Amino acid sequence: MNASRTAGLLIALAALMVLTVLASIRFGAIDFPLHQMWSSTAAVLAGRTPDTLDGRIFTELRLPRAILCVFVGASLGVGGTLMQALFRNPIVEPGLVGTSSGAAFGASLYFVLGTALHVEQAPWSLPAAACAGGVIATRMVLALAESGNDGRASIVMLLLTGLAVNALFLSGIGFLSYIARDPQARSIIFWNLGTMSGANWRAVAIVGTVTTLGTLASLAYAKQLNALMIGEEEATYLGVNVRRLKLIVLAINVAIVAVATAFTGVISFVGLIVPHILRMLRGADNRYLIIASAIFGGTLLSMADLIARVALRPAELPIGIVTSVVGVPVFLSLLRRRQYVF
């Protein structure tokens, strides 16, 4: 791979992300002029609260939402790259091992049982329930895939077990939706379609930290993932501890995806189509894909969030609807053209 061309592509992707984020910050239910954006940001950097209501809306709602959107998109993009490299399958998404469905089940359980447990007012209850659900589901997939196989989980077993556990948790979500009262059922449906409306600076700090650390950890194993692409046995001959690599990659994926999903709900197709598009541009080297997926994932989700906010303003579409509407034709087009590389 030509290093200069790769660097040029990464710079272009970063520039596109900056432009997209600026547009996402400026436009929405309220359009902020550039001078107000600058003065409000300068006030925050100086440790002051903006004087006007629009300024406070900008710094407390719009700005953290735009930044959180970048981090969530980056986590989904990196998660998709890791899972597709691990399973050596270009149609795998980050939630395949149960992370997304488990998080959705945890959130649904919170919506239905929150009142009875008197935790509905706790600000961290919903993210904690969703994150716990994602971790438990992924751990269940790994345990079931390893059982009866001398403690070793093959790629095929992980794939099939993930499909089964996803179906199980989706059934649980359906049951909870069935027994829920109307407000609870609407909350379950809305959360499962994804939303950025709960963004705040605390969520930005948590998701940003986990996503950054997860991306850096992924880069440390990029060469081993490249070796795994030619097969488990061949990777072992090249000195890769395949079992250890699987566990580490799954741990990174569940950390970044579960935390992001816990704050925003289930957002589909970003982790699926981002690695596809990037492979078409510069190939399947994971050293490039991980960085590019973080940048382009943030860009794509920022675009989707902008569309969700302006399409029916002042009302707002769930962001998962936008990603699905855009993602499905893009993905089908990629499949028909057969130009992806893996």
C-alpha cells in the first residue's frame, strides 16, 4: 500500500469529518450563525456560561451532541472493522456477538421494571442497564461457543452462536414490548431505533475515553488481524496466538460498542457499510482500516444525525431510521457491484 496515498486519503476523510461536524453543529431545529457559535465556544473555553439562551442551548445541547455523535460513529466503525477482520466475513457487524441485542434487552428491561425497582430517576440507570446487557450477552456467546469444544471457540461457532443469542434476546425484547404499558412500549421502540437526544458532556467524556482507548488498542493488534485474514492455522504458523487474539478483539468490541449503545440506543448499518466503503478506496489493511473507520464512522453518523434533525424540524427522526434508509441501498449497491476487497 502506498503510504503517501493512504495518508492523503486519511487527511481527506478528516477534512470531510470536520466540515460535516461544523454543519451538524450549525443546523438543526435552531440554526446558529457563525459568530454566535464562535462567541459561545469562546465563553466555554474561558470557563464562562454564555449570556443568552441560544448560547446555552448551543453549549449544553448542540455542541455535546455533535461531539458525542462523532465518538459513537467512530466506535461503531472500529467495531465493524474488528468483527469483519475477526470473522473474515465482510457482512458482519459489531453487534453480531450479541452486544447490541443484549444492550437493547437491558434497556428494555429497565423501561419495564424501572418503576417497580424505583430507579427510573437515576441518571445512570439506563446506560448501566444497557451496558450490562451487552456485556452479559457477549459473555454468553463466548461461553456457549467454547462449551464442548475443549475451551476453544472457532470462528464458525462464534458466528452461529452469536446469531442464536441475538435471536434469543430479540425475542426477549419482543416479550417485554408486549407486556409493557404504552409509555414504556414507546420508550422501548424509540430507544431501539437510536437517538442522540440524551447527549451531554458527561456522556461525551465517557464514550470519548472508551472509544479512544479502544481504537488505540485495536491498532496494536492490526498486524495480527492482517495475519488472521489468511486463516487461523496460517496465522498460528506466523506466531499469532489466535485464541488470545479472539478474546482481546471481542473485549475491545464489547467495550466500545456496549458503552456507545448504552448512551444512544441501537444504531444499525454504520459498522457494516463503513469498512466496505473504505476497502473499496484503499484495500483491506487493518492498520489503515481502523483509523479510517474511526474517522469515516464519525462522519457518516454526523451526516445521519443532521438529516434526522432537519428533515422534519422542529421534530426529530430517530437516527436509526436514517442510517437504515441510507445504509440499505448503499449496502445492496456494494453487493451488486462486488467491488469490495477482503
